[in-house]
Amino acid sequence: MLLQQRATRHKANFTSLMSEQKIRVLVAKPGLDGHDRGAKVIARALRDAGMEVIYTGLRQTPEMIAAAAVQEDVDAVGVSVLSGAHNTLCPRIVQLIREQGMDDCLVLVGGIVPQDDIPKLKAMGIAAVFLPGTSTDEIVRFLRENVSPRK
């Protein structure tokens, strides 16, 4: 009887764990910027927070990023931009992701973005912009609070 109770409890715990979906995040470095230390720090922090992270590497085009987002079925795309090309690259990434029907996929930007550009980026579909000095805890919290649960 005791073994049967333990087996039932373990099965319930396993089922509960399996039903909890990890947040899936694609971290990308678009354009010609070759500095990815910040992107790697964010990727590690998200993994440490229990999220599943896919890092695409350097010099990705918006098309490559959108294709990876679709292929990996991610909940969010984090774009790291230090080159100043955020006003061109980020809206294009949002457009391509939306064209693929990923309306619930959040697109976040981190890096060097002038304050004046932030409202424009948000108006174009960027969910949040994280500037240098933002704590990784703040980014984790934003994702947990804003990613829609999977069905």
C-alpha cells in the first residue's frame, strides 16, 4: 500500500513538472556588430532562471532570426544591438515574426539605444528595451510576467 501511494505521488509530481512549460527565448545578435559578451551574459542568466535559451550567434540577418524563432517555436526573441542599427533591424525582425503568425512572441531589445528611440521602437512592436546597467533579474521578471502561457 505504501509503495502504491509513493508511486502515485511521484507520478503526480512528474505530471506536474511535465505540464509546466519552460519559457523559450531566442537570443540574437543582428547586423555586423561583433560584440556578444552582453548577449551571452543574458543567455546564461535566463538559463539560470530556468528558461530554455537558443543563442543564434553573431552577424544574423533579420530573416535568419525570424526563421530561427519560428523553427524553435520561441516565446520571446531578445535582440542585442550595440551598433546603432536598432531602428532598422528591430522593426524588420518584428515584421518578419508577425508575418509568420507568431503574434504572441515578444521581441525585446538590449544594448545601446538612445532614450528618444525607445518610444518609436515600442510603437513598432518591441515589447521592451533594456539599456546597459539593467539587472538580469529585471529581464527575467519581465519575461515571466509578460510571456503568455502555452496552450
